[in-house]
Amino acid sequence: MYDSRTVMGQLEAKGLGEMAAALEKYYRNAIGCFTMECRGEVPLGVSKIGGFPDLPPKIEYPKMTGYTKKLLKGFDKGKTERYEESAMQLVAQINLYDLNESEADLDKLLPERGILYIFWSGEISPLESDDWTEYTVDNPENKDIFKVIFWDGDMSKLKRTLPPCGFYTKYFEECLPERAIEFGWMDEYNIEAIDEIDDLEDALEVESYDLSDGGDKLFGYPKGGNAPEIDDDTVNLFQFDFNTDSMWAVYWLMDRNDLLNRDFSKVTLDFDID
């Protein structure tokens, strides 16, 4: 029995069962985040990309510390830059009840209720000193450049929350555009499968780049010209189709066991950047 929606199912339908079996190790479920029509303001608690978060009273709006950056080497040696404390951008607010109702999370990796918040300062490197750069941070306990929060509580307590200070002036003038989203299941494949399995591209009549999606999504494989490679134990928690200047996508990655244990403290950040 095969699923005709999957690439493997299409191969089996063509009598290419051995090729489908070879492809299976490159397969992952993904959850597409698709823009949903919404008249007026996005309702409280709805899944969305961008805008302002709907937070419960016990969760403070995430911020990144102010800091001073000094170049220690190179042509601009001694040059300093100063940035004040800034509010993080809400990249995604995922209502897990709605996601569960969509039945798009086939692997049941996420909780069935609650909200997953993904915040990002806009910075692409940690505020850590090295041989080339010296960072002096105002608040060492608040220098993370992103934050992922899972909350499960009384939805009636949620409140549309404005940032307590300005966004990171190095990259942003205003908040990311707000888009309500809905979810849909997608089957995805590591594009390296095309190189590993003889005649796969001809059998599918598809190019390798089309085996993965470059839009906003949960799970699946990171996609992009400089996307990170992930191993079997790593989950592409969220891919953000940023597509601004020379940065195409942002990826939040984490260990599968950490996800199953609802431990979002070890999430890492990566980028598709030219």
C-alpha cells in the first residue's frame, strides 16, 4: 500500500519499488505554513508570521541586551559601534491546537496544545568576543540573539503585547509584516538523493531542487543555496523565508530528543546568506 501523495508513492505506482525503497532514507515529513486570508487584524492567539505576539502575563517580551562592538584587527581597527537594548522580532507564533487539528504533524513531534513562540533579534552572530572583535554587553544574562518559548496555559489570558523598546536598529526599523497562517502536510526529501540514486531525476521528471520547499515551514529539510546540512538526529524546527538583502532564510535547529522532551533551551540558529 502506498501513499500517492509522496514521491515514493509515485515511484511505486510506476513499478519502481526498489527505487522508492532507496529513496525512503532521504524522506521527511514537513509542515507548510501558508498565508491565510484574514480581514482586519489577526485575531488573538491565531498562528501567524510576524506582527506582535499574544503573550500570557507570566512571559515577558523577549529583548536583547545593548552592547558596544570594537574591532581589534584589520583596516578598521579600533572602530566601535554602539547598539541599545532592543526588542526581538516575533518570527512565528504557532497555535499548536490548530496545528494538531490540521493533522499536518504526521510524526506527532509537537505538543497537541499550547503555543510555540519563535523570536529573533535580527543578529546573525553571538555577542561573543574573539581575536577580531570585542563585545562589551550591558546585561550578560540577556545577550541571546534569539529565543524559542513553549507555553501551555489558559488561552483567555493572552494579550496582544507591544515591544517595550525599539527593535534592533542595526537591521530593523519596524516589525515584520503580520500574516495569519494555516498548516498543510508536505513530503520532503534530501536533495542529495538525486546524486545518490541513479536515474531518480528522470523517473520523477523533477529537478532535485524541487524535492524540498523553500518557504516558511516546520520540519522537513532546510532549503537554500547555503542551507545547513542536518543529520538524522537533528530537526529543522522552523524555516523562515526571510528573503531580505543577501539573507534568504533563517533556520531554527534542534535535537529530536530535546524536542520530544519539550526542551527548547538548546535550539541553534543558522542562515542561508550570501
